[in-house]
Amino acid sequence: MEDKIFLLVKVTIETTHPNIHDAIAELQNSDVAVTGTENVKVLRTEIIPLNTRTSKN
């Protein structure tokens, strides 16, 4: 059976960005790995874009 689930991930960061929204925007372009298990095969992972304020907008 193929289905979609949503996982909320808590990430603790330290950044040199003066604005936390810039750090969030940068992380949204990074890679995330979710591994499968014996009974679950991960087909795709994706970071859902969060519309944040950045110094660019």
C-alpha cells in the first residue's frame, strides 16, 4: 500500500544569520534523509516550503 504521511521535525540550530527567517529559508533548500525499516520503504521525502519573511522580501 502506498500512502502519504506528514512528520513534524524539530531542528535546533546555531546560525550567523541576523534574522532567523533567513536561516529557515536556507535550510528549506537542504537535503533531508528519512530511512525506511524492515516493514516500511520510504519512496520520497520533501521539505514543504514555509513562507517566511527574509531580508530579501
